[in-house]
Amino acid sequence: MHEIFDRLKQAAGPGGFSEDANEIAPYLEEWRSRMRGQTRLLLKPATTEQVSAVLAICHETGTPIVPQGGNTGLVGAQIPLHGEVLLSLKRMNRIRAVDAPGMTLTAEAGVTLKQAQDAAAGEQLLFPLSLGSEGSCTIGGNIATNAGGNHVLRYGMMRALVLGLEVVLADGRVLPMLKSLHKDNTGYDLKQLFIGAEGTLGIVTAASLRLFPHPAQMITALTAVPSPEAALALLGHMQARTGGLLSSFELISRPTLEMVLRHIPGTRDPLATSSPWYVLMEESGGAGASLEILTQSALEEAAGAEFLTDAVVAQNQAQARSFWHMRETISEAEKREGVSIKHDISVPVASIPAFIAEATAVVVEKFPGARPICFGHMGDGNLHFNFSAPVGQDAAFSAQWDEVQLTVHDIVKTYSGSISAEHGIGQMKRDLLPRYKSSEELDAMRALKHAFDPKNILNPGKTVPAVKKL
């Protein structure tokens, strides 16, 4: 192994490795602190050629390797749990090109999402992916997990924003698919195989991304709604009245908001009277008739139809930012609150009210004292359907983690939903897949894994479950 490590260090180039346990430590723990990994060698290549040389050696020697972007993943896909070599792509952080007329941007895998957004904004363009971790998550990680976030309703998930990829295969060969074409109908769309594959089929080193015109107008509104049913009606109403200009439609329960108010400094109750549910929405459009006037009119109509009980439209960017700050700090507030069992699920949009009612009732009855914390991207059917521990019972509730998750996920299945809407599978949900995916789907996944990585060196033990079923 010593000889292999020497070869890998040489392949990674000057400054391209570390064996210092203190330097490596931050790379080994995921954000929720539920998993901690181990490795003796951290590789930090700066070029595609170096990544290629590293993987060629790993393939030749059968050395397992785990790729990592910004280490913001929530299912453990980026953590070397069994001593694998860890490959960080953070040094591959160049914006290679911005094509303003063609509205595309070419970025290396280690570019942060914020850097990509800023590069687009510098050309008066928009890269619409928006996540709470955008200052630290990377484009490579966003692609590997098929990231979603707050603007999926309007712009789609990461999969819809990728035009081309540069990918290093398990044996070190480079797939040169870094095109900026909106149309390319020349056989299999190979790039799609690597989006959402969590580094199990190849390592993304660069991407060509779609940009959009920067909206001339952006309106943010916070509304109080009496129920998820009313929120669903409000969604349809606002979509129709704005001509599809909604870019975000976030549902937030009152207990969720109260948790933020308890733990996040500088936050305050946004409306004069409390409500059981809230919707945070954003609309964006071009120049012309005032979007704010249209929004105000649509909200007044919604109030008349009893879809909402109160509403405030942000009067400036600072107020809009304060609304979004409450939404984006929910995860931090949950962490400070204590043990929280989380579910990143999706169901058909029309089924959201029924799912919330049924799943909440079942969990609360089965696990007395569990506190529902429900929020998420209602516009695209993705809820973060979480439960905080009963007060003073963190340890006991944590011991019921698997049972709570199976309870929720089994209900999700009855609604033809998904147990992972945007966080991925990684290590955390790998062994759950046989319970919720067909054997035919799993066989196809295993066949792809074997075809692209026959020696199983790329992120082994992640995403693709073993043959055994639950």
C-alpha cells in the first residue's frame, strides 16, 4: 500500500495530497455529524489530467476511492467510511468560460455554487440553482447529487441545467462531453448517467451549464394559510394569475417557524397574527407591466377565496432577504433544537395535503411526543418531513430512527412517492432501496455500475444496494 500511495501522491501533483490527520479531519465528518469516516490519504488534484492519472492507478491496483466536493451532502455519499482514499475536487475551481450570447457557463467541479452564480451575474445572466449551502457546495457535488433547491418549480433540478460534462471514468479515461449544445441527438445521452450517480460511475471534473436572462423584476411574498389544502389552492391560483412566473413556493408549518425564532438570532415573527401554515413565494419576470401590481391583485383574490388569511409583499431586497433567511436557516435551527429524524421525500403535488395529514397522524400515534417539523418545496412536491424528539427524550427518540423512517417511507410509497427527492441515496439510504424500488430497476442500476466500474473502486458501497433485500 505504501508504494501505491507514493504513486498516487505523485499523480496528484505538487500540493496535491495530504497525510496530515488534522488537515484531513474536516473532510471526514458530514454536516449532520451522523457519519464519520477514515482515510490515510487525501488527494487534491488541480487538473483533469491529474484526476485521470489517479484513477488509472486506482483501477490498476484495485484501490477504492471516494470523490468529494464541498462536503455538504446529507446522506454520506462523500465520506470514506472504510478507509478508502479520499479525492477532493476543491482545487479544480476555475470558471473556464462564460458565453453570454449563448447563455452558457463552463465551470470546473470545485467551483462553488456561489462562484458560478456570481460569474453569471457578472454578465447580467442567472444561474438559477439556489441552495442554503451555496457558499460551500460545489458544482461537481451539485451534479453528483442532482441538486434541487428553491427554484426547481421554474428551472428544474440540476439535471435540467447541465448541457455537457467532462467525466473521468474508473480506469482513467476521460469522456470529452463538454459541449454547450441545447440539441444533440446523437445516440445515448451519456452525461445524464453521471448526474445523480454520486460518483459511483465516474468523476465529473467540469460542466457546461445553462444560464438564463436575469429577471428585471423579482417579487417575494410571505402569506399565512389555514391549511395545506389552502396552500395547494393558492399554488394553482398564483400559477394561473402570473402566467407561470412563480420560481419558488415554499410551505412552512408554524412549529417550524417557531423553532427558527427560538434558535436563529435576528429573526422575528413576520406577521402580526400567527398562522398554522405559511407559504413563502417568489415570482420573477421581465420588464413591462409591474409584477408587483399583478401579485398584489392575485393575493387579494386569493384572500377573497379564503386561500390565505394574511400576506406581506417584501418592499425591498433587505425584507425579501429576511424572509428567505428564515427559510434557509431551518436546518440550522433543527440542529440546535436537538435530535431530529429527517425525511427528504416527494409525492405528487396534489397529494401533499393528504400525505401530511396521514403521515403526521400515524407517526404521532406510534411515537408519542414526536414533534412534526414540516417544510419544503411544495411547488415541486418535495417536503422535508421531519420529526424532532419529544422534549427531553433525544437519546430514546434517536434509538427509534430506523422505525420512524420506515413508517414515513412506507406511507410515501402508498402515494407513489420517492424516499429521496433531492438529497440522494449515499450510504444512509442505500439499504432502503430494495424496499421501494423494483428488482428490475435495481438490476439495471447494478448492470450500469458493473459496466462503468467493474472493479468497484468508485465510491464503493454507496447508492447501489447489494442483492439482499429487506
